[in-house]
Amino acid sequence: MAKVDGPLFSLGARGKIADAMVFFPWKGRHVVRQWIIPTNKQSTLQGYIRAALKAIGKWIGVIVDESVVMAGATDNVPAGLNWNAWLGGGFLGLLQSGGTLVTSSLQNLVDEYSSLAETLLTAFKTNATALALVDFALGYGYTDNIEAGLQLYFGAKACYEREIYTTAPYTIDPASWAVSDVDNFKTDHVA
């Protein structure tokens, strides 16, 4: 049942009426909209998007304030954007073609990571563990395990894509990094 102040003048209202309308305050205004039942779409495409967003979000979560990575992002972010959204957008841009998410793009990045030289793969895994990144998997869409090293690799790709620095290793595609580059990248998260 809706609660109404000044019923004839509709000075204020909150709540829903018969699963048809919802009254609520928004930014200091009293508004009304159609009642809709929220859904949690779990399509394949949605699973890919959520897996990618979760992976890049977990990576961004380990970046320490005033670190080299954060400084590079905040120095280059366009006005009006948050540094973390801008960096995440760099990664998501790798998954798009013509502005549309392509599910095979995520799998291509996973395959690229999996085909790295064993020493480089181990460096990403070890440094991701040192940064406290943990593996995860979704129950729908992209259901493969997204390991911690892959999340760090996604972060490296985002930094490369956004060109946060004009010096190595940030000017080199992470698929071609040396083990020392991965070690330095980890250090740049906390220093």
C-alpha cells in the first residue's frame, strides 16, 4: 500500500499500488514509474560479461592507493571519468568489435594467456597469489575457472591498452613480457 502526503495534491508518495505503479523519492523529487519485476538474466552472453567484469574488478581491487599503477591511471584518465572505470573500460574494449561484445574475444584472451611460455605463466600465477587474487568461476555463461594469474594478465592487458605509461613494460603487449616485467608489474600495484 502506498503512503501519501497531501493525497489530492500528491505532495509526496512512497510505495506501490497493485503491482502497477511505484511512487518513490529520487534526487529530491517525487516520481512514479511502472512496477516491473526485476529479473536476473543468466544468458550465455550475460555470463561472459559478468565473468569479464568480475575478473577486472577483482584485479582493480588489489591496486593500492598511490601505487604506480594507480598513478598512471589517474594521470591519464579523461576528465569526468573515474580511474578504475577507465582502466576497466580498456579491458572491456578488448572484448568488443564495433561496440558489441564478442563472446569469442574473452575465450581468445584466455587462450592467449594459456599459451604463454611456462615461466611467464608461472610468474603471472605467483604474482597474482602474492597480490591475494583468488580463482573464481560462474555457474552460467562462461563457466570455466578464471584463475588469479589470468586476472592479473587481464589487468596487464588493460594497462597496455590504455597506455598508462610510455615506458616498458607498459608499452609492450603482456604476451611478450619477460618474467621480470611481471614481477615489476606486481610491485607497481603496491609501491
